[in-house]
Amino acid sequence: MEEDTGALPKKQDFSEWYNELLWRAEIMDVRYPVKGLYVWFPYGFAIRRFVYDRLRQLLDRDHKEALFPLLIPEQEFMKEAEHIKGFEDEVYWVTHGGTTPLDVKLALRPTSETAIYPMFALWVRSHADLPLKIYQVVNTFRYETKQTRPLIRLREITSFMESHTVHATWDEAEAQVESEIALSQEFYKSLCIPIVISNAPTGTNSRVQIIRSLSIRSCPTAGPSRSGQCTTSATTFRVLFRSSMRTRTGSSRSHTRPAMGSPSAALRPLSPSTGTTRALSCPRTLPRSRP
């Protein structure tokens, strides 16, 4: 990775080819001295900004952007134990402030539900507060132990978009899911990225009930890549965070919360699907020259 001339490594050696491609195109530099963390070159960051500006334009039609904290107290995070089951070993924990041990460990968010939903429980007190529709674009952290790759498998995801909405009825939540799917289709079409939408597994336990889950997958030539997921959760987190509202008649009931997440996926399919053995070919919609 010292010379930027000549042909790229053979695509059969995907890891070497991919890293070299991103470096020569000045998208990302993989040489940062922490495994799974990468540096955006100015040109790569301009592409990232272009893509997420487009996403914000679409979401701003009926959502409002917010920003929730990176640090999540252990007691709040563990309320989500069933939801996070499967990646407990991937959580980064902050245990000290300087040299002083913390009374409560703080998780670096691997996902944001336990930062967002306690606040929703405070914000939504009656039907007059609904619908509530917010989104955020943040970084998330997961201690990946498998082979890491830029944009594909990282320890710091620098481009994690998630939207969360709250509705009084199931029908309103279902309509929101359909709206999010249509928005996703419009978004990926504008970037010339083909996608496949399919049903994803759902599940129920004593605390969580996910009624419907849809997966949005992009189709790079290197293989399918999950780009985002739309989930309708009928009672998820209602019990965990004692979340309910007053109806028009004065009774108390739960509300329904669809959620949608899109980890760096808006960017992930671009390089594997459009790179050649000589260069990176970007869709015409992306910035064409380096700043």
C-alpha cells in the first residue's frame, strides 16, 4: 500500500483488493493502528456527506432529527438483555473516569434503543403527543472479533442511521412501516443501488414482541449485503421502560413503535459492486472529483 500505480490486486483476494481500492480512490485509509477503525479521506467523507444529506432530505419530510448520548448506564442497557442477546461479547464498557472507577459501568452504544426509549417514556404521556417520529445519524461501537473490513465489518460504525416512531394504533404503525420502505426504495434508487426487500425473522418472549420485520438488502457483486431493516415492535420496551399513554377516553394503553436502521449501508454496496481491477467506478449521482 505504498505505491498507487499499476493494476490493483486480483479481485479473488477480496480483502487485499478491497483495502487497496479504498486507499487508492482516497475513500478510506485502513492503516489506523486500532483494528476495525478506519479514517475517512476528505474525498471519501464528501461522498459520505452527500449520501447522508440525501437521506436526511427524505427523512425530514415527516421526521425530526435528534441526538441521543453515546454512553448508556449498565442498568438501563441490561433491561434490553433479550434484545441484545447474541452480541453481549461485542459491547465496549467504560469503567473508569480518569483513574477513578465508575460507580456504574457505561456501555458505548452498540445500538440505541436503551438510550432512546427511556426518554420516549417521558415524552409520550397522551395521544396528543403522537405520532412521534425522530431519527439520528451517529456512530456505534461493537467489538468485532471476526475479520474486519471497511464499511462491511467494523468496530466503529461511523454512519449508523436509525429512525424510531411512536403511534397510538397498530394500523398507524403499519402505515409508517410502508412509508419507511417506500422511502428506502426512493433513496437507493437515487443512488443506482439495487435492493431486495424480504421478511426477516421475528420473535416473542416475556418482554419483547416483534410482530413484523423486513430486511432491505443491497446486491453488490461481492455478495448480498444487508443495508437496513424495518421492524414493527408492538410491545417491545413497553414493559421494560413502563411506557404507556392516556387515550382520548382517559384509559391507559401501550403504543406501537416501528424502528428502522441503516448502518453504513448506504455506502457499503458502492465499492464491492462498482470496483474493477483498475479503478473505482461510482454512480453518476455521487461526487465525481476530489475536493
